[in-house]
Amino acid sequence: MAELRVTSTGTIKLFESDDTSSVTIASPASLGGDRTITLPDANVDLTEVNTMPIANLDIDGGTDIGANIADSDLLIIDDGAGGTNRKTAASRLKTYVGAGAGAFDIGNLDIDGGTDIGADIADSDLFIIDDGAGGTNRKTAASRLKTYIGSGGLQFIQSQIVSSDTTVVNFDDVFSATYDNYLFLFDATLVNAAQMEMRYRTGSPTNDNYTGSNTYRYAFSGQSSTNNNVSQNSNANNKWTMGDTVYAATNIGAPAVHGFIHFNTPFTASTQRTWTGTFVTYDDADEQRAFSGGGRVVNGTQMTGFGFSCSSGDFSKFTGRVYGVVDS
């Protein structure tokens, strides 16, 4: 049995039962008066008494953890603020502050204070989504938004803008297996030109005009503003010549010609490459001619693009935009 003794020098010591080891209870240099320590229970185990004041914890003098706080790290907590001290894992703090899985309050996101992306949204950018509106948060790529909102719509592919004289305008690598149908919108101003010409282009081995002999077949007809019938057709050509005359219209301002073209299955193997379209031309005398019609290439060559040139002269301005038609 352990004994508590007062030595001849007045020191209090707690001796083990074998009387060989002891614990000395020492006082500060100056007590400043008598002190009485009262144990809470006659049978108390001093190692289990939760009576040390929190002010006596030397937190500043402790050894730093030296690492990020982990879920398994332990903290001391006064359970219910009633003096019952318990341990708690750091992971419980996530639940308390609303940052647990599926539980972070969206109101805590400081969106206004965030750094702007500083660029256009790309397909690989990520958004947060509540999957099924049931609290299961997931990431989703921006590319999925196209599918969600773009069913049956148009997907921009490429544009070309010319503001100085040039002889050709090409749209390379715009056709692929992604879409069967494409929409092309354009307007152009010509200098000393007679007619616009269009040719399909192939990407193998390089981007070249497709000029297969007698393979372009087309028929376009319309009306002029002076009440004359106009038409333009061929059953054996190596290009599509647009309109019987495409005017420069330099005096009335740009554009001299504008319209749209629908390309069908230009990339699909073993199918005909067809197009339909409507375009209008203007001359300096303010006459206009409107054409509608279609054409095809009698060949199974895989087309990857198309291009425009003039039978004579140049383009002084040209703006064109290609869109893929998304299947619904």
C-alpha cells in the first residue's frame, strides 16, 4: 500500500508499497498563504479526476502537429458544456460546420469573391451538380451541357473573316463523323469578279480541292428584281458555279452576295455528297437575283471541308460560319 509521509525537512512524499520509490509533492517558492486541497471523493482515483483547469494547459508550449489535420486526429471537447470531457475525431467538425459529404450549404460558397476564369468556358471545365436533386453531389464536364441544352440545335465549328483582297477562302477540317448535316452562313463582297465558285475539299493526304471530272451536278433557279427568270445548272462539272452572275455591287456596299448552304453527309463513306441552298446577289444598278436549288457530287470520296474562289477577281470581304446540326 502506498504511504504519504512528511520527511524531516518538511517535504511531503508519496512512497510505493516497496518503500523504495517515491513521488515528491513540492510547493512553489512562495505560496503567499496557506492552501487547502480537497479531494472530491474518498475513493477517488487521481488519474481520472477531470478537475484540471483549462488555463493550466500549456498549448503554446506544445509541439506542433507538423502536418495537416486528418480525419482521425483527436480533439478534446466538453460534451454538452457540462464538464464532461470527451475526445472527438476531427472528422466530426465537417458535419458540424456543414462540410460533410453531400451536406455543404451552397450558401457558404463565396462565388462573388472567387477568381474569374478569365477565358471562355471549355468542354473540359467542371461544374458541380446535385445528381437527381437528392443531395448526391457530383462533378460534370461543361461538354455535357451541350447535350442537355443542344438537342436538335446547332454546334459552332469554324468561322472565316476576310477584310482584304484574297483569291480563295477555305474551310478545312470542318466535316467529321460527329455530324451528318452542316449549316453554312455567308456573305461576301467581290472585286472585278464574275462568279463565285465552290469546291469540296479532301483532307488526305493534304487539304486539297476535290475536282473530279464531271462529278459536280447541280441546278439552281430563281428570279431577278427586274422580273426576269434566272437559272444556273450543270450535269458534268468539276466545281459548283454559283449563279449566272455574281455581282460586285461596289457602289451599294457590302455584301454583294449572301446566303446559306446545307451540306448533307459530306464525310460519310459510300454516300453521295449533297448540298442545298439559297443565295442572293446584287449589282451596282441595285438589281438583285435570288437563287435556290441543290447539287451533289457523284463520288464516294470522303470530304473534310470546302472552299470558295472567284472565276475572276478577288474577295474584298468574306464572312462565313459553319455549324454542325445536332441530332435530336
